[in-house]
Amino acid sequence: MRIPVVIVGGGQAGLAVSWYLCHEGVEHVVLERDTLLHTWRDQRWDSFCLVTPNWQCRLPGYHYAGSDPDGFMVAAELNDWLAGYVHSFGPPVRERTAVQAVWPVADGFRVVTATGEYLAEQVVVATGGYHTPAVPRLAERLPSTVRQVHSSEYRNPQSLPPGEVLVVGTGQSGAQIAEDLHLAGRRVHLAVGKAPRFGRRYRGRDVIAWMHDTGHYAKPVTDKPVEERNLDRTNHYVTGRDGGRDIDLRAFALDGMALHGRLVDIADGRLTFAADLAANLDAADAVYNGINGLIDEHIRVHGITTEQGPSRYEPVWRPTASGGDSIAAGDLAAVVWATGFRRDDRWLHAGVFDGSGHPVHERGVTSVRGLYFVGLPWLHTWGSGRFAGIEVDARFVAEQLLARRRFAVVDMLAGRAS
């Protein structure tokens, strides 16, 4: 089947590009392996909510217009909002159509699916950056009596067997899941990694609102050193739960949560942690204080009148032991691996990846003519990985796609004339 454009992936990024193509009257199809936006339904826990305020939920032609712009949509509200987006323009989607391979060919791209093949002039890869749950191989050393789930499989405290739970990782998912278990009265162990954090509110406003005003989210990735542009950095942890608040791991420790350093080994029935808990907590607090300092400078430069408040976080708890520690595997009922995801682009045979498996592009435009990426963290700015940045990124990619298509039509007409 010949078609001008194939979009691989029916998440918010793929649908955003589809919106622009629909409004330009460009024939295309969105191929989705599962169902549209399924990761928001199927890979989130029951108490999940956004960590970015609702006013940042902006997709092409469809901005949040509810009564709580400074609130944080819970899972059901977010899924309703996204369903409304799909209904608003009716994208041409083929669900449960997994793309098995894409090859560049003389006149475009050969796109192979389980149900047929397409010859596309251009292809947009909108599969995101989180494909396969990443669980370390040392997980194989845990006894079968310990229930193991990846953070994408966690649903609620009741879904885990009674007893103590270890959460490994302190990115957004790990920190929020640890809080979810802690609030439910479970005995929680948390292996603290190097994830940074920021405050929920500062000087009377949400921190994200301040950072938006400073232009921080609009800074392009090209402002970063070359060696840092493709680093898979862990997101800052914070929560929108119950209207939004800080996540302070030190306060959790005061309230009975057991904090450990990074998990480094499982042997002889024991889990051993690195002696880096204090350093990791201090580093996260340094980021927290650094962000507040950026806001303070923005306030000073612009002469803004705000609420007063301390600009630095002072630790409410510190580890007493300087070395690493360990716990017995037999003391655990379950482990939640909040250890992220790996990329899996083996189906794309286009030669656009670097030695680490990251796609090489400039604002989503690759060196292979007609091949684009959208929906990646830091595709262009820090905001690229958020709803707030998808609209801009999708518009740019759509503009490049449309421009190339117009040139192709001009070339075709010129060839006929000659």
C-alpha cells in the first residue's frame, strides 16, 4: 500500500504530528502496536497523577481548559482528557498493528507489519524513549519467595503480598511508589540512587511555573556540552498527589522508612547496598537548593514581589552509618524495580543510531531523508519530554515533513515538463 506518511506509535507525540497532517490534508496512517495512548492506562499505578500542573497539558489544537489549571490530573482524568483529544480530530489509526521492520528504499521506506506492508514517502518514529522494562540481572539471585515487579507493573499496595517491600530506584516512579506504599502503612526499604529533586512550591508559586517563566524549559539541548546531550538522566522526583507536595526522603526516614544506598549485590541470601546514601541525599538537596537559587535570581533581576521564605532546604535527617549496609532477602515479601527502561529500535534499519543506541538527529530530523523522530526526552529542549513541549516539537517535525513533500511535488512536475 502506497501512502505519503507513516507515523509509528500512537502516543501523544504521534497523535500530535497526525493533528498537523490532518489539518494540512496530508494522507497518512498512525500504526500503533497496542491501542492508542495505552501506556497511560496500562503502565500507571492506581494513585498515579501528573507531576506537572494541568496548564502544561498542551497538545496541538487541544489545551487544558478545565477548572483546575494549577492542579494535577489523576490517571482517570488524564485518560479522559486524552480520549477527548483523539475524538477532537479523529486521526487515521490502525491499532494492534505492530511495525516489524522499516527499511529505506529508493522511493521512500518499506514498512512491514504483521498485517501487511506499506511503501511510505516519509516515516515519523513516535515510539518514545521507554520501550523495554530494565531490570538488573542480579534480580535473578532473589529467592522465589520474593515477589518481583517492575514499576510499570505496580498497581497498588494490595497487589503485593503482605510483608516488607524494597523499592529500587528514586526517580519519579520509584519515589512516588515508595510513598504510596509508605502511606498505606507498609514497611518500606528504599534503595536511593542519584536522582535529583525539586520543590513543589516556592515563594507562593509552583516551582514549574517559576522555571517556565525563567525560560529554563525552552533552552535547547545544543546549549549542553556535546558529551551530555544523549545521557539518560533520571527525572527530578516530586509529586502532584493530594494537590502537590515535595517528596522528602529524609522526612520518610524520620517516619520509619528504611533508606539505603544503591543496591550493588545479592549474594548468600543478602542484599548489599553501597555506602553512598548520604552523598545521594546531599546531591538531590543540592539540586533542590540550586533550582530555588535560580528562582531567587529571576525574582531579583525582574524586581518581582513575592512571598518570603527560606531559599535553602536544611536536612531534617541524616544517616548515622558511614558504610554500606545489607538486609536479608528472607525479610522481604516483594521488590519493586523502579529501574527505568531500555530503548529497542532493532526494527528500524536506517543507520541513524550512535554507539550507545541513541538516534542521531537535529530537532527530530535525521540524516536519512524523510525519516524523523518525535516524542523523545530532550528532542530539542528540556520541555520535549513533557506535554508542554510536544506541541512545539510536533509542529517543527510536521513543517519539515510538509516542506520536503512540497519540494518532491515540484521536482515531479518539473520532471514531467522536461
